[in-house]
Amino acid sequence: MLIKSEKQLLNFVKYSPFVVIFTIGLIVNALIYYQNELNYEKDMAIYEKNFIDTNKNLVKIQVEKVYKQIVEQQENLENELKDKLKKRVDEAYSIVDTIYKEYSHKDKKEIFRIIKSSLRNLRFNENRGYFYIYQMDGINVLHPIKPEFEGKQLINFKDKRDQEIIKQTIAGSLKYGDFFKEIFWVKPNDLKQEYKKITFNKYHKELDIFIGTGEYLEDFTIKIKSHMLEYIQNIFYGKNGYIFVFDYEGVQLAHIKKSYIGQNRIDLTDANGKKITQTIINKAKEGSGFVNYIGTIMPQTGKPAEKFTYVQGLDEWKWAIASGFYNKEMLEFLEEKAKELKELNNQSLKKTLMISFFLTIALIFLATYISNILKRFFDDYNDRIQREIIANRKKDVLLHQQSKMASMGEMIGNIAHQWRQPLNMISTATSRVKLEDEFGTLTKESHAEALDAILKSTDYLSKTIDDFREFFNPNKILHEISTEALYNKVMQLTSSRYKSKDIHIESDIEDINVMTYENELIQSLINILNNAVDILSEKELDEKLIFFKVERAFDCDLINCKKNKCEQRNEGGCVKISVTDNAGGIPEKNIAKVFDAYFTTKHQSQGTGIGLYMTYQIVTNHLLGQVIVENKSFEFKNKKYVGASFSIILPLN
């Protein structure tokens, strides 16, 4: 609706709330109903996700628990095995040492014969265990399984994996005294094939021999496997939870249904044609993870059901350890939750409709009351707005006028400084001519010299008037100017003020052509320079410095330029004009306020606080650039200084 008069606006304010309240009431109730349905779907999705996540976590914990126990059992049994091996070797070592001490008066050959007789027929670990003895030069002294080794030099003997086991054992015995070592060796009942074996070896220094024995890891592993499968077979949790195991060939090693154990079920397929056993084994070979399929039997029902299974691979044994949960359990759980949520949603909707009805009635009465209040205050509010607009316009005009007057006052001061020296020259020249004429000493040469000095001074005064008249030119002309020329004009307009206050200007100008409003840019720079001069004038410094630097920048980010859609002007980068003093910097509490209108730290008679404010307005609104202030630490002629640095950044091209 297009409102064309205040009367229409008042009618709109009076009656629109009723329409809005009824519309909102309908929309809110519809949204609440729709949201309830969405929440129902989300809640069901959350329940489903939580059920799956909880059960996945449960089966994962159970499988990983078994996996960890297997690893722990391996470590425990391996440690137990090592303890047994060490005890056996210690016993043999004791026998050898006793023989050595008892028959030390005999030669070594006779001692070795007695030792061999004592140890040759000793057996343990179900007749797999025996003792062997080697001299430290590699000659075999005792080997009950391969007696043909005895008396032979075997230091370079290698097993089928090209490992020099005798040489390595000698080195380890000499280094550690006693130590464990893994080797590959034949079994007493199988002399053709080598098996992985853990050995323990102990060095006898007096006889210069080492004594050892070992156990085959395969036999040791079979014992652990049997023990762990018996343990796994008795694990049950929840309603239908159990652990099952396949080897990588597909043989069922553990299952709740004992008739499956020992069967090769590599080709087991579910109702969807998915190879169950192969899928589980492939996942186990990857490491661990979840798979899903139609399980062959759900313990609670005795029938197939969809199953999510977590699989953990035990590569060392080539086992796939797994456990899962059934989809049917989840469906029953979700069906129960769906009934609960529907009941809650229906009750919530009834309460919402009742609250909405009473709330609508209350809002109608409230809207009527507010409409009447708005009607009474509307005219007064409108009048206040108009008064504020007029007041703000007057304030802006006054502020701009103050800025002009301040700039003009500063420029007049600069003119006075610029004219003082040439006027002194004219006064001196005329006084000199008058005196020489009175005393009769005036010559043509001195008269001509005085006239030349007067002419040069008047010419300088004329040029100064032109410079300042150009600065006060009210016409805003956008044209291209070089930064060298810009710097020279600024110096022409202000240099006398610096010289009178013993302030030295250091310049570093990169000559760049920039398209801009020349007078407004000059005014901004003069405002910044005057601010630096005022601050330096207040300081007691050995050397008062202002650094004026112009450079090209390519990484500029002109916020105001982007706001005013002038990105095309920024293709060649930016020009950065910096004015830095050595007056000690701006206090941190004031640095954020320096561009605020009427903010000044000078005495009331010395500053108005509008110079930097107008500079900010000119640069950001007229020149489409950016002005930044910061405190800088720098070094000049091997001296360190701190000061305020003002930077004007303008777009090029």
C-alpha cells in the first residue's frame, strides 16, 4: 500500500496491528504445527542415530576388548615363556658351572665330555625343549637334535632367511652376558623345515662358551589361540550380543551356534547376494570398521535379520574378530519412541492453540492502546525531527565555516611569514639609498644595486600572492599533478613557519602522477603539517624533525573507494603520502579520537580541533582515499625517535 498523506499513515498505524496480529497468529500456529512435524522427524532421526551410535559403540568396545585381551595374553604368555626359558638355561648353567668347578683340574676336552653327558638327554616343553652349547669361536659343543654339528666350526652358519645366527648370538652373549634372540630353526619332529623360535643364551666366561635353549612361537601361539577361542565362545552381552571369529581362509573359529565352528564359510551369502564372510575378512584386512548385511541368525528369534557388525583384524594370527547388532531391535525401539513423540506433539499443539487464542486477544487490546498513544505523539515527533534536521544543517554549515576561517587564518599567518623577509629587504635598500644621498655618497652602482634588490623582492611578493590566490581558488578541478610539484607547493605555502620555529623537513619523494583535487589535498597536508609543527613547538628537543615521504603502494585496501564504486581507479595501485614527526607520539587514550570534530589537546586559544577532522572528511569523502594515524619508532642518523605518523592513501589512474 502506498501511503500518500499523514491521515493515511495514522489509519495505517491504527488498523494495521489488528491485521498483523491475526495474520501472525495464523502463521505462528501453522509454523508451530509444521515445526512439530519437523521436530518429530528430527527426533526420530536422532533416536535412530543415537541407537545406532550407542550400539555401534557397544559392539566396538566388546570387539576391541577381546582384541586387547588377546594382545595382553600374548604378552603375558610370551613373558611367561621367556621366564621358563631363562630358568631352564639358569639350571643348565648351574650344572655346567658345578661340573667346571668340580673338574677344573681336568682339561677342557674332558670337561666338555662330562657336560655333554649331563645335558644331552634333558628334555622339557612336551619334549620340544633341549640345550645347545657353542664355543665363542663358533665351534658347536652340544646339539642333541643335530649331533652332526658337534665339533664343527659354524660361526658363518645362516638360516633360510640369510641370518648369521651363531655369529650374532656370540656377539650378544659377549655384550650382554645373557639375552633373548629370535631365530629360525628346525623342530625335533620336523628336521626339514625351519620355524620361528625364541631363544635364551647365557655366557660362561671361564669355559668361554654360551649355553642356550628356546621355544617355537608356533607351538606357543597355538596354545594362546586355543585359550582365547575358549574365552570368546563364552562372551555374551545385551539381548543378542556375542563375539564371532573367522580366520582369513573363511573358517569359523567361534560362533554362538557351535555347529558352525570348524566349517569353512567363505561362500556364505545373505538374502541380498552379499558375500558375508568375504566382506568381514576384507574389512579385517583393512584394519577395522563396520559392515552391514542380513545376518544368518538372530538369537532372540532364530531367524535372519539385518545386522551392523564391527570387525577388527588381527593380522598376526590372520583372524577377523567381530560382533554386531540387529536392525530389528532398532525398529522396535523406534516404533515405541514414535508413539511417545506423537502423544507429546498432540498435547503440545493443544496447549499452543489455547495460548495463541488468549495471547491474540491480549495483543489486540494492547495494539489498540499503543495505536492511540502513537496517534497522540506522532505530530510532536514529526516536529522534533524537523527541528533536529534544521539544527544539524546549521551545525554542519558552522563547522565548515569554522574550518574555512581556521585555514584562512593559518594561510594569512603563512603569508605574513613569507612577506617578512622581502619587505625587510625593501626597507633596508630604501634606507640605505636615502642615507647615502643625504651624506652625498650615493653612486650610480649602489643606486642600481638597491633598485635591483627592491625589484627582486617585489617580484617575490607577487609570486607569493599568486601561490596563495591559487590555494584559495574555490573551484574544485580534478586534474593530474605530480607528487614532486605537490610537495613543492605545500612547502612554498608553509616553509616560513617551519624555519621560524627551527623545524627541519626531511623529504623522500617518489615522483608519481596522481589524479585528484589539488587544493583539497594541499589543504589536508597543510592541516597535518600544522598539527606536527604545533606539537613540536611545545617540546624541548635537541632536533625537531618532520619526515615527508611519498611512495607507491600495491597492497592498499581503499574501503571508501570500494564503497563509492571506484575500483577501476585503483588498477595501478595507490600513492601513500606520510608525514611523521619526532615529538614522542600520541597518547594511546587519544589516538582513536584525533579525527573527531572539536577534539584537541591544545589550549583553547591555540586549537579548535577541526583541522584533522576536516582532513579526514576531505580525504575519505572527496578524494576517495584513506587517512591513517599511528605511533612509530624509527632511526635517523643513528638516533632513535618516536613520533606520530599520518598517512594519506589515494587511488591512482
